[in-house]
Amino acid sequence: MAASDTIAQLKSRILSHFSMMFLTTWEEERWEGEIAALAAEMDRGLVTWTVTRGAHPPLKAGGPSLIDPTEFLRHVVDFPHEQLFLLKDFRPYLSDPQIVRQLRDLAPTLIEQSKTLLFMGPDAEIPIELHKDALKFDLPLPGLLELSAELHAAMTAENASRRIPLVPTPEQEERLLKTMLGLTSAQARKSFARAFIGRKEIDDDIYAQLISEKKVMVQGSEMLEFQELNEGAKDIGGLDALKDWVAKRSMAFSEVARQRGIPAPKGVLLLGVQGCGKSLTARAIARMLAFPLVRLDVATLLSGDKGQSEKNMRDVLSLMEMISPAVLWLDEIEKGFAGANGEAGSDSTMVRIMGRFLTWMQENPAPVFVVATANSVTGLPPEMLRRGRFDELFFVDLPNYHERKQILEIHLRKRKFTPDDFDLGKLAEKSEGYSGAELEQVVLSAMVESYGREDGVTQAVLDKACEETVPLSVTMEEKIFQLREWARGRCRPATPDSRVLQMLEAEQRQKAADAGKEDEIADQPFTFDPTDLDDDDEDEEWKTLAQSGDIPGAIVDYIRGHDGTTIPQLQTLLADLTSTRGEQGLALRADPNLIIWLGLSQEFAGDLSKLITNKRLYLRVTDAAAFDNVISEIKLPKLSSLPDNKISKPAWIPTCLTDLVPDDPDVRLERVARMMLAK
């Protein structure tokens, strides 16, 4: 609420003969001036009382100062009619029953004489005996208009000693003012003066410094933790879709957007693989918005006292509204709200806390942008994921080639290395499946291993550190796959490119470097001639099994009579009986760059994977001629045999399925992994 609106409400209450009002504010000097101006406007007298000076002006020239509160209240009726009385820091005396009784006895006379008592202080709690006679007002902190005066005063003082003055653009001025919302005028004045010292220009660092001034506002809260904004968008490798989305939403907080009726964004939920930069992104979002970042640990809200947990949540949300605009960060929200899924056995306290939080997210008018991060969706209630709470749900996947290269550059540069001294393209290709945190660990491990050596960190040391790091995508492959499956179609990708498209791009990039031009790759639709299959298949057992729903049994039975069947042949064979085509693929688990086939449905890919892993079927490398009737959608180089070592770029290895144990088995063909394709 603007100061002018508050003054208008005070005026209407005074004219309506409200006898007592309790005004809450930390800005005593500012609001005393506003009330003095209001008294002059209403042609009323103003008497100010403090325990140190008594009544000013006094009742009579040269008369007693009336320092004692009991004596002062006794003489209120002796002052002229139509007076306003401003009583500062009167709260301690309201615990005295005699004072409270005096106020109750005084109320009818105040109305009769058109007098109003205004109790001002940082905390105003109305005694229960006065609830029917008094009204409470929270006087607002300065808005953009009031802060603008403080900014111009600080800017004028600073430029007086400068040869080249600092002159902010209108956009910069609005951003400077919004960083100070939530502070008093005095705090803003000091913060502006401190921030401009030694500055040659207005840059991102000045906003970060101003934001840090709000840290004092959350220091008294055990549940909120102020975060320093040392990282920005430049410290994040990739995630271009997410960064672009945040940049556009930051414009919606502008005054122009508000005047046009554009709603302020509510928040974003970041779901993704551990170590892929969700926490870093939360900090970068706050810096991009030029808002302070405050982290809430939901577990600290819980208390053993009845009703205290819910009160803690109300206090936290009230504090966030007070320091707004701000970013509220809920890290690992699935753990914080564990037990609040609304099912039988749920924690009733946590359900109420979560309900309060979700209602606040939906209805809160203050500019508080919520950033929630999660590594899993199993503990999240459905009502938290629906639109209206969060503006968007983003999935943060493992970084692709370009992102890995950017991440390596960032971490090397952060540690005073020159990225151009290393072959980061080679390292990015070798680190397929590594998270951002694991890529940072590669750099740190290389630094530790090379400490004390004359040549320092070299390409060889980085390569070795990369080879010795076992990524999470290997140790927790199944969980990561399940998370990707859930996110597909439900979340917006933080990186616009899919995993397979990145593999194809890496292949094309390597070819362009080796041959000086990109290869011509056929791009014809998938076709297969069903006449290649035996007409007698119509009555075979495999079809009966498939019709009964036993697709794995049907596949095994068919291959027993048709040794060397390819996966695309099976796709066409079973097309009328089950879904075989989709957005998944199969690759060798031992070397994910060796692609078996693409364009499979989730169920079909899962069935084939289990059959091969359980050794009911075997893969056998075959000649590409077996696929002559298929114009492959796999735009990758074709290998005629398994390579001796892991390959550094994606390739297709033509294989067929057999139920016979190979004479010379290769363990690499015994296990396959599923992957996602482009939409």
C-alpha cells in the first residue's frame, strides 16, 4: 500500500471518530512528518508524547511536561478539542491494568471531543480490553516514489565529487529502486551512498551489493537463510531454454508491465538429476531478477508445540512479503514436504503447513518469486505441480556436449587456467553422461594430482581424472531413466536439445572436422516389406502368444524359428498387435556410443532389454545388408564389427537377434541400455 493510501485511510478513520489507533512502523521520523502534515491538512492540533520529553507542546506554556503516562492520560481531556495525540513507544505501559482502565474510561470522552490517540512503535499489540475501541495499522515501508527521492539525493551527493557523473538509465533506476524495496528510507539512503563509492559505472555488481543490504532483515529468523549472490547466468553452462525463460519473466516485474496488467510471475520448479546445477540456477535467477535470495529449510518450521509449526509458516511468509521483492528458495522440496501427500498415514501438521504455503503461492500479491528444486517426484503431492502454483516446471538433464564444454571452461577459468590451453572438445566427448558437479570434480582432481609438478595441470592429467571418475549416470542409471521418463511430456526441458540430437550433432561435427565437409545422410521414411516374412507365420505359436499379451514370449518364439531377425523386422511384424514405435532407443551399456536401434516404444524397448539381459536372446553383429529394405533414421556412421576400445563418438552397430549362444561371445553385447529420442 502506498503512503498516500495509508494517510487517506487514517484520515477517514479520524473523521469517523475512531478514538485509538495503533500504528506499527520502524520509520518513526518519516511517519511523524506524514502525521504532522495530515493534522495541518485537517486543521487539527498535534501533541506528541514520549517518556523522555512528556507532552509537546505542553498543555500550558511553562506548565508541567506530563512525563508520567498516568498523569498525561489524566490531562488529555484538558487539551483543546479536535486534537491528535501521537504517543511513541507506549507499548510497555499497556501491561499496566491501571493504564488500560484509564484508556477505557477515556474512550467516550475522546469521541465526544473529537480527539484521537495514535500509538506508534515497531510493535503494536492491542490489549484484549481495547479490541472494540482500537484499530491497528501497519504503516508501509517506502515505495518506489519515496525511494526515488533517496536515490536522487544520494546520487547528487556522490556526483558532486566526481568529474564524470553517474547517470543511470530509466531501466537501471527502476532496478536500483526495486532492490531497496523492503528497507526503510534511512536504510536505503545509506545503502545507496555506500554502493556508489568508487563505482565507475552501474553494473551487476552494484545490484548484488545493494541486495546484500537486506541480509540484516532475516538475521533474526532461524528458519530463513540469506544467500550471497556470487554466481550469475554466466556461471551456468548451458540451460539456455531456462535462462531465456527467466530473462523474459524478469521483465514482467517492471513497472511498465504492472501498468499494462501483466501478472507478476509466481515461481518455477526445477526437477532434475543431482549435480546438474539446480542450486546454482536458483542463485543465478535471483541475480538476474536483482532480488535477494532467501533459503527456507522446511524442516525448521516443525515444532512440538501445538499450532507452533503453522505459526512458524505464517511468520516466514509474512517476513518474505515484508522484504519483497525477493526470491524464496526451497531446496530439495520433496524432502521438505515429505509426508504431505494427503494419503492415509500422512503427517497432518505437514499437510496443513503445505496447504498454507500453496494457498499463499496462489493468492500472495507481493512480488515473491519461488524457486523450488527437487531430485525426485515420488514425494511431491499433485496439487503442488499443477499450474497456478508454479509458472513452469523445468527438467534439468545431464549436460550435452556443448554444455559440458562450457562447464569445463567455467571451472578452469574460475581457477585461473586458460581454457584455450586444453582440448576441451575431446574432454567433453569423453565425459558423456557426466553431471556439472562431476565435471568440476574432474578439474579439482586434476589440480590435486598435479600439485607440486612443474608442468602443472595438463591435458593428460585431465583425461586421466575423467577416466577415473565414475558418473552418477552409471551408478544410478535406472533411477535417472525413471526420472527422465516421468519428466518427458510433463516438464519443459531446461536444455532445448535432446540426448540423441546431441549425439548426432557430435557425429556430424567430427565428420566435418575430419573430412572438411558434412556427409550426405539419407533422410527417407522408415519402410519394410512384409512379404519378406513367411506366409506360414500366420498360424505359428508366436502370434497366439502375442494376441494373449505375452509379447516377450512371442518375440522369443518367433526368433527360434527365424534366427537372425532384426529389430525393425520385429517392429513391423508386431505392429498390429502392440505398440512398437516411439521415442526410445537401445545402446550397449558397456559403451553408450554404440547404438543398436532407435525409434522404439517404451514397452517394446523394455521387453527387448530384459530379454537380452536375462540371456533369453542374444545380439549378433550382422552385415548392414540385412537392413537393405530399411532406410534407417539413424544418422550415424555404420560399423562392421565391434571396436577394440570405447569409441569417442556415436556410431551404429548393425545387429540381429538370435536365441543361440554365440560361439565366441562378447560380453559387451550381453547388456543394453535404453535412451530417449527427440520428440
